[in-house]
Amino acid sequence: MDTPRSKRQLNCRICGSGNLRVYLDLGSTPLANSYLRKGDLSAEEFREELALQICLDCGLSQLTTVVNPDLMFKQYLYVSSTTETFRNHCVDLAGSAAVVAGCRPGDWVLDIASNDGCLLSKFRDLGMQVVGVDPAENLAAEASKAGIPTLCTYWSHETAEAVVAGYGRPQVITATNVFAHADDVHGFVQAVDRCLSPKGLFVIECPYVLDFIEKNEFDTAYHEHLSYIGIHPMQVLMGKHGMRIFKVEYFEGIHGGTIRVFVGREGEYPFDASVERFLRKEQEFGIREFRRYEAFGERILANKQRLLKLMGRLHAEGKTIWAYGASAKGNTLMNFFGMTSQLVPVVLDDNPKKWDWYTPGAHMRITGIQELVSAKVDYLLLLAWNFEPEIRGRCQAVGYAGRFILPIPDVRILESANAPKEMRGGA
Ligand SMILES: [Zn+2]
């Protein structure tokens, strides 16, 4: 049932087909970025269905329910420039986009959902003029203070008009990790078309749906993340707006597998062989075949049983288990697996802005790695499993001698390099 807080997704967001089938139901969960203060822990949290369905016509994987964005994006604790990997990735993206679009110093660049301005600062380093758009009031204010002019609003036709009137038409428009969050993707692309200069370049980055399925990355499903994108459905979308994907790049280490999609108006850019390569790969995978998604759903349920069994046994043995990585991913995993603060009381995170908050649903207290030094912890559940080598290194550097549990793509236990010899081998 539709309410002011959420609505059902009955037709495909891209092609409009009603030929949708559900393949994984993660249950009714709180919003993955709605962190709580201690005083709010007894209040009832907003919960909504979190389930995935596939469009059998165009191959777009999408949530069954769309939560009102005002409930999700007004205050965002995630700050993109906190990880070095991400900062380096921004340098690469700015350099690559500037070359492909043939930018000259002084050209305008617009970043949609510009967060704290990290990516735009890299374009500015190349001599370009920059402007950002982001609905999170705290982040927009932070970026503007750092010299990156930022309009605090959602991306829309009106926002596109305001950019053109105030700054002119950008030669490059970037949208990293936001396209999958957009409900009205047609409105999104139309607004880009309104704004972009005639020979301009539009670059989208988002997690790749084939990695999502093949690497069991179900924890990247949360209410903000409405679409799970492949090149095939994206090309269908662009074709409806006189645009075309002409080149695709792939980054295995970013968000568990990310595609960078270069889009231009029909005929403006030479067609790169990478597009055909990705389309063929998706065809061979079976991007529109329900059985591929159904098998994924079954693997995730089996994974859940294995992890719960292990955690239950360790808890019964009196072991202390903490977690690492208070992210949206971690919250999906903890809530889908039904874990609570009795089982995992504390989660460590590198972002000091999150310290002393509590995770939604599971209510784990968030703190920094400094607490690990004095606490007697036996196991660390790596919720940020995609940063496993860095996190292990950091924990070992502060003297942590316990073990690590990797939950995805399959449950595994790893020793700390600091573990005494007699502890090594077997769990
Ligand atoms: Zn579709």
C-alpha cells in the first residue's frame, strides 16, 4: 500500500514493464543510515520492506518499495573523502573525464550528489570551474565552506535550470553513487540533457549488478539503493533520451565492483569496443533470466544460516564478538541476520562523526579503534569486508590478537598475525 512514507514499485523504473519477479526478501528493516543517539534507543524505529525484484524484460534489478527520500537523505553521516582509496579514485575519474571530454581550463563541471566536494576538488585541481548539488544540508554547507559552491537540493529539472542560469552549461556532468538512488531515472536523464553542453560528457558510476549477484553482495541492498544496474538496462534508458553509452570502464576494488559509464548525445563520441564487451558478458550471464537471481537468493539464505550458527556457538562459549565498519552495508547484514547488541555490543568505525551513535535496528554502540586496545575481544566481524586487508593491518598494528570473521562472499575465520602460536589453526 502507498503511504506518504513509501510506495510500491509495480512497474520497471526503466522500461515500464509489469513483468517483475521478487528474488530476495531481506525482511522489514530500519533505514540503514538512520543512526540513533543513546536517548532514542527505546523509541520505535521506522521500518520498511527491503526486497529485490528483477525486470524480466530489460534486466533491471530493483527494490519492491521506494521510501520517501526526505526520510533518508537530509542528514548524511557518510563522508566520502574519509578513505584514501576513494580519494585516489576521484583523481582518476577527474583526469579520465577531462581527457575524454576534451576539457579546457575554465570549463564547467557539475557533480550530482557531490557529498563533501571530494570529486569536484580534483576537477578544480585541473583548472576547471566546479559546482555541486547535494540534498544533505550538513555536507552542502561543509563543501561550500571549503570553496566548492554547492546547491543544497535534489537533482531535478528545476535544479538543472538553476545551474544553467547561475553557471552556464557544464562540459562534464558526473553522478557517482547516486544514479542507483534515483527513483525517477527518466527525469534524472532529462535534467542532465537540459543542462549539459551540446558536446558534453555525462559520467555515471555505480556498483555493478553482476558483482552483486556473483559475489553474494546482498549487503549492498538498502532502502536508498533502489536499482542494481547493468549496461543493458542503462542503454535502454539512454536510448529513450537521445543519448548513448559509448564507453565502459570497470573497477574491481571500488564498492565491491563498480562500473564507470561514459554517456554522450547520439553521434557525439566514437563508440568504444568496451560497450559490446559488457553487453555480451551480461547476455552470457543471463541478466534477464530469473533462475540466476533465484539461485543468488538461495545462496544468501544458506550464508545466513552458516554465519548465525557460528556466531551462536561462539556466544555460547562466552566469546566476546565486536564488529568493524558501521556502514549501510553492515546494517543490512546485521538486521537481515537478526543480530542484536547482546551478540555484538560494539562496532568500530574510522569516521569520528559516527562515534557515540548507535546502529539502526541492531543498536550497536559505535566507537573508534582506540577502544580495541584495552578491550578483551576474541572475534571481530568484518562488516566492511571489502576493506579486509586495510582493517586487519590496522587492528594488528594496535596489538589486536583475536580472530577475524569474514561474512561475505562466504563465512571464513582469519587469524591475527599477533595471535600466540598455540591459538593458530582452527576456530
Ligand atoms: Zn525493465
